[in-house]
Amino acid sequence: MPLSGSPLLSVVVPARNAAETLPFCLAALERSAAGRAQVIVVDDGSTDGTGELARAAGVEVIRHEVASGPARARNVGAGSAASDIVLFVDADVVIADDAVTRVLEAFEADADLTAVFGSYDDAPGGRTLVSDYRNLLHHFVHQSSRADSASFWAGCGAVRKAAFLAVGGFDERYCRPSIEDIELGGRFARGGYRVRLDKRLTGRHLKNWTLAGLVVVDVRDRAYPWASLMLRQGRIPADLNLQYSHRVSAALVWAGIACLTGLGAGLAAGWRTPVQAAFVVGFGAAVVATALLNRGFYRFLLDRRGIRFVAAAFVLHALYYAYASATFAWCWVHHHTMGAARLGEAVV
């Protein structure tokens, strides 16, 4: 990707075995950057020719023989950045044609801005119902969150290099894709740096999710380390997917589960009809209340995918609330038994 003069920004793409999606990612970067960017692909121990594909595309490649995780890969790439602005893009994200321009304009318009990030668009590239649901959920959560943020997203997010280095970059103890970007955003916020969510800065996610893979990643790499981080810091921000409506929704889902369990036990024990009816009413009330609290999301899905998709998404959404809140509860118990320091060591 040839440059005319010094780059206006540097793009860092951490990539591990990303041969299937990286060509689409780099092609989008070429369209969006239009010769204004230095592009660095950090090949993190790939075995599928990822590095060779990147070199063939004409971008800079830094090779790690042994995989160390995207946090370290991004730090290494940022250390080689020639620009004062570093844009991080995941290897399975296809940024919009105006993304680089939006990033540059954001920093030019606000000298005090430290970082800016966007969201997935509403036309994900995943080819399964679970993929469609997950990526649309990410889009909706970011699109409905406040612009001033105490978080960060490294799928498509940019930083001023000086501030990034001043806070120590990404925490390299996160050796898998996890909450290293959220943790970085928290350090920015505690240090008095400003981070903004630009809802018009978008990228298309190409990842295909399975239900089992989604649950494992959400619990192991998202809910568990995020809950542990919040408990260690003693603060739960009411932002992104931690808004108060989401917390109440989790409680309602567990109330519905309790009603279903009680109904099943009642039927097995031959309880009288009024008792069974109470459980049915309770379950219905929990479903209706959850639907009302999340009506914006379900209306959004209805407009784009129709009623059958909404019905399936409701079940997946309820499952998410159940396992995410259960993970937080488990972390809370461990936080108060094994201590914050040991819990932190277990997470990263």
C-alpha cells in the first residue's frame, strides 16, 4: 500500500491464522486509507500463510514465531507506528470506506480527544443465525450507548500514540482475545483521558459463530475477566451492555427460569392447578417484562430480520443474560473468598 509522504495515521492489524478474512480486511483498508496510512500486520504465530498474504498485499509485516495474543501484537505494532495516530483493526473486520476519514477528522476537530472507536455495522458477514444475532447485538449496544465512554473497542478504534504509550498500552497478560481493550479504556478514563464512541465509524464483522463457541468466548474471555476486573476496581459502569436495563433483564430471566423450574416440579409432584397457574403467570410476566425492557433491540431486529428471527434472538438473548449474570455471581463469590489479587491472576 504505497504512501505519498508521511502517513497521516498508522493502522495495526493483529492477525493469527486469518488467511480467510485478512484479504478482505486489507482491501477495505486500501479503499478507506487511499494512500494516507501506514498499514502494519502483526502475524502472531500463524500457520496458514497469513503473513505471506499480507506481504503480497504490500503492507508491512511483523512476524511472531510464537503466538502471544492480540494485546502484545497490537503493542508491538503500535511501537512501530510512524504516525501519531494509531488505528487498530481486527483481521476479520472490513471497515467502511469513510472510516479512516472519520478517524482523522475526529482527532483534527478535538485536540483533547485521546481515543475514538466505532461499532460493527448492521449487515454482518456471518452466515449463521447465531453470527447474525451476535453481530447485530454488538451493533445495537454500541449504537444505543452514550458517546463519552469509559471503554474502548480495538476491533475498529484509534488512539493518540503518546497517550497510548503513557498508560502502558494493552495489558499483555491477556494472552487470548479478551477484554484487553475494555481494560485499556478504563485506564484511559482513570487517567483523565477522553474516549469517544463515534456511532458512524463502522466495520463489517466476518466472523462465523457457533452457539457453543459463542458461550465459551462470552463466559471465558468476556464475562469472567470483565466481572473480575470490575470487582477488583470496585466499580460497575452503567454503559454498553452493563446498563441498568440489562441488569434488571438478567434478574427477570432468572425469575423466569425459577418459575419454569417450579412449574416442572409442581407437575411432577401433582400439585394443584392454582399453584401451577401461579408459575405460568410468573413466567409470562418475566417474558413480557424482559421483552419490554429490551423492546428497542427487538424492534431493531424486527425491522431487519422479521418476527421469526426475533423469536430465536429472544431465546439467545435470554441465554446470554443467564450465563453472563451467573458468571458475575460466581466471580463475586470468588472475589470475597480468594481475594481480588488471586482472582485477577486467575483471569489473565
